[in-house]
Amino acid sequence: MKIAVLPGDGIGPEIVAQAVKVLDVLRREGLGLEYEYGEMGGAGYDAAGDPYPPATSKLAREADAVLLGAVGGYRYDTLPRPLRPEQGLLRIRKELGLFANLRPAMLYPELASASSLKPEVVSGLDLMILRELTGDIYFGQPRGLRRTDEGEREGYDTMLYSESEISRIAHVGFKTAMKRGKRLCSVDKANVLETSVLWREVVTEISRDYPQVDLSHMYVDNAAMQLVRNPKQFDVILTGNMFGDILSDEASMLTGSIGMLPSASLDAEGKGLFEPIHGSAPDIAGQNVANPLATILSAAMMMRHTFNQEEAAARIEHAVRKALSDGFRTPDIHQEGMTRVGTKEMGDAVAARI
């Protein structure tokens, strides 16, 4: 099982090192894991003048799965847009055909008091946000900056989805719901967007293939409100690229910290890129304070979704839960009476509990 490891920028190398540390426990037990490292994002630009260098592209295409840290940093903000770290992330998703982004939001009982909402509102939270990842306004053409005839500057982007793009993510959504609580809420803005009108029509048509799944529809502004009002009403949320980007970050705060949420981005065959949903946090890079649990849990998703190693995935997830129940906390989730630890120490705690 060949893994392309792309540590990236900021806290990326620190948190990825802890995920690899945990995977190494399984590797030493005989699980056939191989790692090969590459540069991505700002690190790719520094090494090769490209946020997604050709060598990294080759590595990602030849690997069975990709483990990514995070990309971005203040010092890259002035680069031309094609050279910025985030463009590397968009390119690898597009090149590998990673159209299905799975972002679970589960609240560990030990962190109920760390959530920004009351414990009685979020206790028992376990939902999945399924975000389409290779279409929508991030990729639609035309796009650009221009001046009007009157000399005023304008920026324009195109929100675009084809029927086939919606259909394939809808099938993933319904199959995901079948493995969970058999409830799927499709989120759109069909009251004002033609793209969303098509989205709703196609999802409704696909639902006929999955009569066991209870389908509902919700406008994105209402969904954002309902995630705060009553998040446990959701099982699987299916939505497009931009709405999913926003809603998944909102959902992350329900769990106590954005440092707790993993993600998987999959192609049609199950090959995936696995990464925490948080950013590179350059302001705390190198300080041994970043939370590595989202990255470690992303490695568990890799074991489950790409390598079909359910036992390995469950052991990693159990080790994370045990480390939390034993009181280990990085600064973002620290509570009085708990053991405050750094990035490396949290990785050690999880690895020791595999």
C-alpha cells in the first residue's frame, strides 16, 4: 500500500509526522505500508517554483493514496494566483478526479464541554457532510477580472454543474446514507440559483434508486442556521463545492475544535487524498502546539475508504478516543484538570494506545 506523503506548509509537517508515527505502529505489526514524500503548496513553490510540481504530480498519480498536511502561508499571499499554494490543492483534486469529499463531524463525549454550543445540543452528534469537490464556482468558466466601459473594476465567476457531475456525487451520498442512518439532506439554493434547480432535480431523480433512504431538501442559509440550532437532526448532508466548503467549517466548531475533523477526497474507484480540514496555521507553526488528531483520523479514513482495512481504521479511532478519555489535550481543546500536551506528545499518546 503505497502512500504519497505531502506534509505541505505551516503546521503540516508537524501533524503529518504524528499520523505517520501512528501508521508506523501498524506497519511494524506487518501492515504493508510504504511512504514516499513530496512537496506541495508553498513547499512546492519554494522547491520548484510550482505549488504542484511535476514530480509531486507523478508521485500522487502512482501512489495508492495521498496523505496531505495543509498548504498556505502569509508570505505566499502576494504571488500571482496560479502560483499560490491553494492552487496546488485545486489541481491535485482535479487531476486525480477526487470528486467526493467526505467530512465527518462527530463529537467525542470527552469534548462535549469544549464545543461552542451547549452540551445538550451537541452531545451524541455524528453527521457526515458530503461535498462535491471538482465542479461549481471554483472551477466554472468564464472567470476573471475586467473593467467596464466606464472604467469600473469587476470580478466574475461562473457557478456551473453538469447533470453527470451531480448524479455521481448523489450516488455516493445515497450509498453513504445507506451505511449510516438512511437519511440524506440535500442542500442547495434552488430558490435563486439555476444551478441549484438542476441539482435538486437530479438528486430527486437519483433518490428513486434508493427507496430506503429518506431524502429531504434544504436551502443553504437554513442549513447553516439548523447546524447551530439542532445539528443532530442531520445524518448525511449532500451539497456542492462552495456550500460544502462553508458548512463543513461551521460543523467543525460543533465538535470542539477544527483540529478534530478529518476528511477524505475520493475518486470513482476509491483512491483518495486524506487531510485535516483545517489550514496551515502559520502563526503556530514550529511551536509544538498544533492538534494532530484530525490528521491521525484522516489516516484512519485512508485505511477504511481506500485500503479496506476496517480493523486498522477502528484501532486508530479507538486509540484517539482512549487518549482523550485518559485526559490528553492539546491547547485548542484543553480543559481544566486535563493533561496539556504538545503535538508530538499527543501523537505519542495515540501511538501508545494502538
